[in-house]
Amino acid sequence: MTARYHPPVKRSVEIAGHKTSITLEPVFWDLLRDHARARRVPVNAIVARVDAARLEADEPTGLASAIRQYLVEELRRGAMA
């Protein structure tokens, strides 16, 4: 687990063969990594799913925000390992 209050960290991910950077707080990177590990899929696969759902729904939110919201929804549903 990372420090409680830490500035966001930028990391590169690949979505549909394209690299992009996402900036998330370390706690969200930790949750994302844990969520992917529990489902036995790469982090990039989770990010791609969130991105596709966001674009399909024509939501006017950025990818980082969509990832945060997805993770919180998963926590609320009890779907996080």
C-alpha cells in the first residue's frame, strides 16, 4: 500500500495497440492492479474495457476519471478482491 496522500502518478498503458498516458493517484493504481490480478487479466485489458464503455456510452468524462468511477463502482458492488 502506498502513502495515504500522494500526488498522482502518470503511467503508460496500451489500448487497442495505441499507447496513452493516464494519471491516477497511487491508491487507484493499486486498486486497478489488484482488480486485474483478481480477474487474471492485464491492467491494459481493464483500462480498454473502461475506455470502450465510456466511448460507447458517449460519456463526456476523461479516461482517468472513468477508471476512478469504475473502481469505486466495483468496490460498492463488492466485486473487488
